[in-house]
Amino acid sequence: MLLHSNILGQGPAFVILHGFLGMGDNWKTLGKQFSEEGFQVHLVDQRNHGHSFHDDEFNYQVLVKDLKAYCQAHQLNNIILLGHSMGGKAAMLFAVKYPDLVSKLIIADISPRFYPGHHKDILDGLSALDFDEISSRGEADEILQEYVPEIGTRQFLLKNLYWKAKGTLALRINLDVLKANDSEIGEELPMFTEFNEDTLFLRGEKSEYIVDQDQTLIKKHFPNSKIVTIANAGHWLHAENPKDFFESVMMFIK
């Protein structure tokens, strides 16, 4: 099965991988900006997310397999590959496994190290949504608020809601499988893997996903990498400071 995507513009291929519980559409505004700079931007929905297929298997190995099949189907070579959070981990593994397919790698707010599970409240909140009882996004937001106090995070999560039928809401994500495999999200990049092409790590100034101690590990896996901090931004740095994010990416790829 082939991943769903939204393709914008013409030019060298620029593939963007969203984070956990996200979708390619989260990147539509930035994707349009990149396409206007002369790139063919592929906003990909990873398996069990967005409009892509649902499957019981979910780990970084299969996410990489999905992306390889996508590149083959669309005849993509020498891609610029950008991944955020979970998408960043998938992008890292893809680059070390298939370095000949990646010309430049951009990783947004995630390092190659192991991360302990930290999505329990979010997943519990999404599991609490009973769509036999909920008839509006506002009602869903009220229930989520008991588990997820941050309004920005709730707004991000609520993008997964859609009208399955008239008057009936549902989630696009495969929640049961994502809950069962939540521990896979924090997996570290395999030891002794290396990608030698130009790599940019972008970290949010207010985020703790990439800390100073990660620099040594990043250099081991990505010798030709640099780390740039996006000011006034947390983990969703591309949404919180899109101007600086866009400029940093363009400076790197041009």
C-alpha cells in the first residue's frame, strides 16, 4: 500500500515527514512556501496517520520501508528530506539506510537518542472521546482539556477529527495501534549507523528534545551536521516560529 501525500509545485523533490499524531497537512503553509522557492514538496501522511492506510505493524523499520516504496513509486532520487519529531527519527533511519537517495537531511527537534514514553495523557485523552456521545469539536475539546491543558496541543490533536458521516465525528489516526506501539516512538537510532551528507538539526529554544549533551551523539551519526536553535519556539518550532524556521531551512538547502 502506498502512502497518501499532497504534492505541491515542481522542481527537486523535498519530502516532509510529520510527527506522532500529526499529518502532512500540518505542514501545508510551509510546504507552499518551499514549493514557491522551486521545489516539488511532498507532504506525506505516514501509516496510521492522516489519509494513509492503517496497519497493525508500527515501528521505524516499517516507516522507512513505506517511504522507500513511496520514493520508488514517484521516482524520487536525491531528495531533500525533512522530518519533525517521530518523522525526524524516521528520516534519520531512512538516511542511514538509503544514503544514495538523500541529498540533504533536515531534522526538526529530535535527536538520535532514546526517549522514554511521554504520550500517556494525550493518548488517554483521545481514548476518552466517545463519538456516540460527542457531536461537535467543541465537545471533544472539553473532554480533551481534562487530559491535555495546553490549548495549542489540543488544537493540534483536534486536527485528527473528521466527519465520518453526517453528524458523526471520528479520528483519522489508528488510535488502538498507536497506543499499543507508543514505546516504539522513543527508540534510538541503531548504533554504528552514519549519514555523511549535509545535515541540519533545528531545535526549539524552549524545547528539551535536543540538549547540549546530544551534540556528541549527533556528530557520531551525522559527521557533516550542524545544530541551529529557533528562537521563541518549543517542540512545535515550525508552527511557533515559522518565519525563522523557513529562513533557516532555505539558508541550509540553498
